Amino acid sequence: RLVLEALDPLQGGRKCFRMVGTVIVERTVSDVKPALTANLEQMKAAVKKLTESCKKQQLEADAFAAKHRLSSKQGAAQQAEEQEGADEGSSGVLI
């Protein structure tokens, strides 16, 4: 995105250099812009697909945890703190 924004104000016939693999290739701005735009769209699509996959897996994990009555470490720590707090409030001194 940053490279496309940098190339926008430049003329189409101006030279630019693009790294393809380990080789730097001399091209013109008008040759490079369409390829960069296509790459950007492919990356956006890949990120969207990975995000959806991650959400789906999280839902499956949550359903599994609920089915088998599992709790996360954070949830277990909170329950332990609540138990300790309840024990402290009920303790007293008998005379």
C-alpha cells in the first residue's frame, strides 16, 4: 500500500526498480503499478480468509470446551481467587 501511494504522483514512463526474488529488475512505473495492485488484492483476500478460518476454529474450540466442561487457565485462576476471597470473609475468631 505504501509503495502504491509513493508511485501515484509519478509519471508512468519514469524508471523504477522492483525486486523479483533476489534480482532487482528495472521497470517503468506504468509496468509495476498493475502488478502491485494485484498483489495487494491477493494479500487482502488471504488475510480475510485466514481471519475467517481463525474465527471458525475459535468457535469450534469454544464448543469443545463447553461440551467437555473445560475452563481456561484464566478462568481457573479467577475461580481460585474467588474461593480464597470467600474463605477469608467467613473466617473469624471465637472467644
